[in-house]
Amino acid sequence: MSRRCQVTGAVPSLGRKIIRSGKSKKSGGIGTHVTANTARRFRPNLRTKRIYVTELGRHITVKLTARAMKTIDKNGAYSTLKRAGLV
């Protein structure tokens, strides 16, 4: 299964990790310098959840981000899952 939130559509994004080296000026050095830029992936905070939908009277298993779980708490399971096309 892909790393995609079924409600928000969040997917991994590409970015860079900046590697710095040297002693800071505050500590008596000449300052830190950027020595490398390494490619990395920022992955969404995914959780597999089994949510009970009272309007349907059954459970639905979905792969959600933490942000989508907060959206479900705020707007309700049925309306959020219906808007996402999962119900």
C-alpha cells in the first residue's frame, strides 16, 4: 500500500538536509559553515485506523495522517469520509 493519506491526500515530499560543521562564534570558533546538502524525504505521519461510523453502523479501516484524525474529530467521521469519497 502506498504512503498516502486517504483523507487529505498527503504524500512524501522531497527536501534537503543541511549539514553544518565548525565551532560557533559564541563558543570561540569562526562560525559554522554548510558542508553538504543531502537529499531526503519528508514522510507523512500515517496511522492505520479502524473508525466506527455511526450512520453506517459499521467499522471502516483507513490510512490517515495525524492531521486527518484531528479533522475527523472536528467534523465527524461520516462527513469527512464522505467528502474524501471513502463512504
